[in-house]
Amino acid sequence: MKVVMAVIRREYLQRVRNKWFVFGTVAGPLFMIAIFAIPIALELRDEARDRVIVIMDRTDALYEGVASRLGETIDVERVEFTEGAEALLDSRIESGEISGFLVLDENTLSEGRAVFRGRETPSTLRRVWVRRAVVESALEVRLGEASGAAGARLLLEGGEVDFQTLDGEGADEADRDAALIIGFAGAFMLYMTLLIYGIQVMRAVLEEKTTRIVEIIISVVRPGQLMLGKILGVGAVGLTQLGIWVLSGALLSTFGLPYLLALRPELLELGNALEFLPQAGALGLFLVFFVLGYFLFSSLYAAAAAMCSSDEEAQQTQVPVTILLIVPMMVLAPIIENPHGPLGTWLSMVPFFSPILMFPRYMAGAPLWQVATSLFLMVITIAGVAWVAGRIYRVGILMQGKRPTLPEIVRWVREA
Amino acid sequence: MSDLFPSHSPASDSAVLLEGVTKQFGSHLAVSNLDLEIPRGSIYGLLGPNGSGKTTTLRMIMGILRPDRGRVTLLGGDSGGPARLRVGYLPEERGVYKKMKVIGHLEFLGEIRGMTRAIARQRAMTWLERLGLAEWAAKKVEDLSKGMQQKVQFIGTVLHDPEFLILDEPFSGLDPINQDVLEEIVRDFHARGTTILFSTHLMEQAERLCGSVCLISKAEKVLDGNLREIKRRERSGAVAVDYEGDDAWLDGLGADTIERTQHGVRVLLRDGEDPQALLQAAVSAGVKSRGFEIVEPTHHEVDVRHVGEEAAAEAGVPSGYKSMGGAA
């Protein structure tokens, strides 16, 4: 076991220390965070400069509405209209005490027009906030004249349509959509990660074979241990990368998003994205499918690499393995459309297709016994595949030259 | 290490014992019914032309391949068992992890043989200093010249201070300087009691280094034993004749090979042929004979007698001799 640990450690450190791994893993989320963080940082800087906005309401009807709408993000102060008030406010702007003042008058009520005066034009965001606050307040007042102000406010907040189904369950369509989207995104991520890390195992095996270092290693380490060590080492790299991404995503949505929403309430839509984040159960199942799928496919890729003596050969040999990953991707769309039809039910039970197809079906509410059966079948298949792949690997890594024919591979498996 | 694995196994005085070992790949018989015993502390040569089964034999000793039939005992234990941690094995096709740092590569090789990283590192540094590579320790292996990479490969083989060194064609592909370095290391280990087994297709190398040899050809053992004894046993064979005159008398001699030397010929007689008959043949043909000497056969000639001219030629004719053709 100590030997396997040494192999895992070497494989893991070699990859994790690689500058492309660091770049891909760290720069990815950092880039995403930067996209959010830079505007926020800019806003914060503006915030320090943009102080109080003074509101001069000549209609006596709009101030409450505008102030409550702006109040969350901008400090407001009310000033009565008097002769000379504007000159006084100009001087307060000059001194930097306030950032500007907003004049609301009859035009505001009738056409939604208002005047803002400041030392400089406010940021785009502030302009949007102010305009929306003014227009919504005007609308509220005008609607309130016709019916009650309370009713008008509800309408302004957007309303709600309750979707009900015949079976009376009142299924929450939003939830279901979210589940389907998570299912689809999860299937896609599983496809990508299984492919990427499977190919990495293939390259790792091929590298040892083509540099001939492998003979030195297996003069001390049993081939099965070496193969296991390589698979676990590369797998640990994959989990590290996924872990960093999931963690930074979680941090971003838990801390970054509310902060962002506080600063930019008009981005409220983003808040809805939170419901698209998978729950712990789905996340756990995703990991299980990744781990099982990874063992299955990395064994196949390792065996494929062991048969080859060059990159070109490996490119051809891996095709059948990769097809096993592509087939479920090709039927993914129809299966998500109709998750529990015969196509979806049967194909998702095929162990090689389960990782990619059963996860979205679980999200779409597949019966748990089906999920459990697919997991069970995968474990059995992994045992069988690992046994065969291990034998191919043991013989193949010492063979140079011509790629073996199918009968030769069968002989390897029988005689190894 | 040495506490875990007693350095001398009372069960066996031989470093390697092969009993009736056979290995077949498909229809190709690689090693056939091979018996071999390598005494501890010896320098043993496994000799034979390319494709005669040397590498397969070494791989079976290291437990990399399992024999189809027969038994392999390594340092008194099963081949493929913990005994192989005490062996330093340098395969013919030897590689390095090109992307690793030199020191990391060596640490890993030590680690998989059960050393702690710290000790492996320390030993690696000592060896790197000894071979003048200390300042390359933190460089990537791929940045080293081929000769330096070869040195790193030796260090990887001897890092754990093995009690048994197995070197497969160790000198092939080495530059002359590294050939000397390796030879010195091998002699050094031998002086400290390490058993050394190396394979070669070059007789001259075996003659220079080995106490004992095993000669194999076409998967089968031809002969084995102490090199000096083999030569004595084969003594009857070779005659050197210096002469002037026509070469016609050489036709019809009972010889395995006839080679041209500077002043005459060197004749390897067939088993049972009398050197005196050869002298008579020369005299009766009327050539002017200036010297007649019964000599120790070279290894090449021993080879020819046992594996045939063709296989021996593959193995390289010792310099200074030109074959005049096969047996007449």
C-alpha cells in the first residue's frame, strides 16, 4: 500500500504542480470572480464619492415613493422648494457635501420627466436606479388615483401565475425546470470530466511506456498496483479541481451574490439562479457518478494506452472507449425531454452510459430503485473491467512495436 | 531495510536459482527449460546473441514475467516477492521521468523500494556528488544531456544499496566515459560483496568483467560455469600457425573456423581433431612455417563451437581477426 501511495503521490504532485493545472484551476474561478468583483469594486469607489442626493419635490406626492425606492442604496434628503434653494444646493454640491439634487415637478407626474443636477454625471447604475425610482413612483401615484395604492404596488411588483396540473399536485414548475437544468448541466460536466481525466490516465500510462521507465517501476511495483496508483493519482487531481471549483462557486453564491444584490438590486434575477444550484443530495450523487464513471473509463483508457507504442496509435485506439462516452451525450436531449420513457430507462441502466444518463434522470425524479440498480451494475462492471484492463495492462506495457490484434488481446487476458 | 530483510538467507547460497524455466510468447519459444545458478558474490555474465532469450530470463528473475514452467528463486525467496526490493535492476530499455526534477525522480525510485523520502534524498545527493551531478539535482531530467541522464539511471539502480545488481546490456548506448563510470561502479559493488548479473551479446565485455558465464542461444542454455574452467576445458581447440606461402593447405582441415591473423592463421579445430595433424598438413603442403602454438580459445571461438558461426557472428567478431569462412 505504501508503494501505491508513492505512485499516487508522484502522479498527483507532478500534475498539480504543473503550471497548466494551476492556471486552469485557479484562473478559471478567479476570472469569473473578477467579472463580478471589478464592477462592484468600481461601484464601491463611486459610493465613497457619491454622497447624499437631495430631492426637491414640487408635487408633494412623489417624495415618499422615490425615497423608499432609493433609500436602500442611496442616502436621500428632502428639501422644500423655495426661491434661492437651487443656488444654495449648487454651493453644497461645490463643497462636496452632496452629490447632486433631483427636482420632481408636474412634468414628472405627467410624463415621468425629472431633472438631476450634480457636479458630474452619476454612474450608469445610479442613473438607472434614479430613473426607475422616479418612474415607478409616478406610476404608483397615477394608478393610485384610479384604484387603491396598495393594489397598484402589487402590480408593480410583478404579479404571480400559479400553474396547476390535472392530477392536482400543483407541481412547482420552476423547481422542475431547475432540476432539469441541473440534470443537464451535471450530465455535461460528467461527460467533460470523465473524458478529460480518462484521457489524462491514457497519457500517463503511455508516457511511462514510451519512455520505457515502466520496466524499472514494475520490477518493484506490481503492474496492478502501478495502474491503480496512476488511476487514483489522476483521479485525485480531478477531485481537487472539481473541489476547488465547487467550493469557489459555493463561496461566490453564498457570500458574493447577496453582496452583489445589495449593491445592484436590479440584478435581482441573479438571485433566482440560487435555486438552480444543486442540493447536497444531488451533489453527492454527482460525485458518486463521477467516481464510479472515472474508475470505469480510466481503466479502459489505461488498457487502451497499454496496447499502443505511440501517441498516434493511442489516438486511434481510444476511439471505441470515447464512443462509449459520446453515445449517451447523443441521446441526452431526447432523454431529458422524456426522462422516464423506455429509451431513458433502459439506456441509463447500461453501466457505461449510467454516469451521464442516470444523473439527469435522478434529477427528473427517476425511481430510487433504478438509480440504485444502475449503481450496483456499475460496481459489478468496474470489477470486471478492471480485471480485464489490468491483464491487458500487465502484458501490454512491456510490448513494443505493432499494436496487438483482437485475438492477441484475448490471449493476453487469458494468459496474463 | 537490512533489518527487515536479512542480507544473507540461510536457505540458499545462490543469488538466483532457475530450475527448468520455460517461457513462451504465442508460438515463439523465448526460454526453454533453463537451469541456472548464480552464486552470491559473483560477477556473472549472461551471454548470447540478440533474441536468444536474455532479457526474458532477466525479466523472469525480477518477477516481471512469470515463467510458464519451472521455478525461479531470487535471493532465497519468490521472484516477484519482497526479495526484489534488494535488487538493483537496470533494464536494457531504461527510461526516466523526463518532466521530473532529478532529485524527485531518484526519491521516487527510492520510495517504491521502501526507503523513506528523506533517506532516498540523502543517498541520491551523495551519488549525484560522486558522479559530478550535484548542481543538477533541482533541474528537470529532460534538461540533462543524454550522458548525464545515463548517470541518473545508474544512480536510480543502486540508490538503495542493493545486494544484487542485474544489468541488462548495461553498456549498450553508453558513451565511453559512462562505460568506464559504470564499470567502476560495478567493480566497486563487487568488491563490497554485491552479486552482479549482467547480460551482453559482446564476448569481450564478458571476458573482461565476469568470473562465470552462462551462454544461451535460441532459448536454450549452451554451457555455463566458471569462465577460466570453460576455457581450460575448451583448450584443445585452437591453434595459431604463422607461415608464408600458399593457403591451399587450409582446405580440407577439420576446423570449425579459420581466421587470418597478422602473420598467419588461427584455426579452431573440431572436437577430437589432433593439433599435430594440422602441423603435418602444413608441412606436407610445403608452406614455410615460422611458428606453431596451441592457444586458449577466445570466447568467440568457444561460442562458435557451441552456437554456430551465424549466431556468433551476430555477437561481433573480436577485433584483429578476419573470418576466412566457415568450416571447410
